[in-house]
Amino acid sequence: MSVSLLQLSDPHLLADPKGRHCDVAARPALKRALSEGFSQCPKSPDLLLISGDLCQDESWLGYVALRDLLQQLPQPVALLPGNHDQPQLLRSCLGRSAHVAPALVPLGNWQLLLLDSHCAGQIPGRLEQSQLRWAEEVLRDSSGPVLVSVHHPIEDFAPASPWLERLAGSGRLKLVLFGHIHQHRDEQWGGIQLLGCPSTLVQFSPRQACPLGRPQDPGGRWLQLHPDGRWDDLLMRWAA
């Protein structure tokens, strides 16, 4: 059977319940995104993915607020650390209630590979060699089409990393989902689809035209994954 997921990204939560980032109240924005995202899904998703920059001030209370929001959901949750995150606090607070990168999550006939591109004190991403070796090993030991999710797009790794080439060597990698850019993106690399997700908070200047004509609005993405390796995706936007 087909399975589906809802991707949200870059909520930039803060310890202060009334905290604002880029002059937008972060917690209400994420609550709105959860409500709008789930209501716009053509069918209830089997998994919620939030692809990084979860907690702008990298605080324990920020992750507790995220945990409190997510524990109300019936779906399993997958989380990625972004450059605005503290991976150790994230795992300590949410590691028992969510899949936290790095992790391999079976999703129907698919394998969802969550990668941790956080690099302490740096904006660009990085994947350690040990994580890449682990990813290659789990792909060798699993089967089915592969979906990778990582916070950074491929151009935002420093130094330039051949991680995508290495994982594409399995021949099973179909899709890469990422955040960080606070905007929609849809492009290909070597036959692999690369999909960027809008932020639940504020949007950066787009590099591609928004198919919905709403590049300034918060949004997310719904994907339906078919057993034969095909997929459908739906870009979502809602009023700020």
C-alpha cells in the first residue's frame, strides 16, 4: 500500500512562549502550521517530518515546547537538527518520542533515511564520514526505494561533500527532502528529485517561482509514496 508524509520545516521555536523570530511569534506559527498542514493533506499522513531549525535559541524549554505540541499527534514524528539546533538537547528531550536523525525509518515499502547535517557554530551543513559510512551500510542491509531527508540543500555543505553521489550509488535513492531555504524548490540531480520545503515561520527570497503564486506565505509539503518507487507531492501554503 501507498504511505504518505507531511513535511514541515524551520519553525525556529524559542524558550519564551511569546518569543518572536524575524518579528513573527514562533509557537503560534507552528501550531497554525500543524492545523493547516494536516487539514490540507488529501489523506491523513502516516508520518510527520520536521526538517530542521527546530529551536532558534537552542534551549531545553524550546524543545520541551516542541515535545508538548507533537505528543498530541497520533502519527509518528521524524526530526532533523538544523544549523539552529542543539542536537544533544534535541535527542535528550525528544529521542524517546520521535525518530531523530541519524536514523533509518521504514515507511511502507520505502526507507526514510534521516541525516544530521548540523555543524556546531556553522551555518553550512556537514556530514561526518562515520555517518556516511553508517548510511551506506544501512542501505546495503535494507531494500526498497529510498527517501533521504536532511536539513541543508546540497549547495550548502562546507566543504563540498560527495555524500549524494555516495548514497546514489545504491541505485535506490529516489528523493531528497530538505529545509533551510525557507522556500519551495523542485529540481533534479542525476535523476534524483530534490524538494525544498517552505518554512512554517517566514520565507526567504525564492530561487524558483512558487507554483501556487504565494512565495511569501508559510507552507509545507505532502508526499504520497507508492510501493513501486513512484510518488506524488503536493505543495501547501496558508495565510500567515
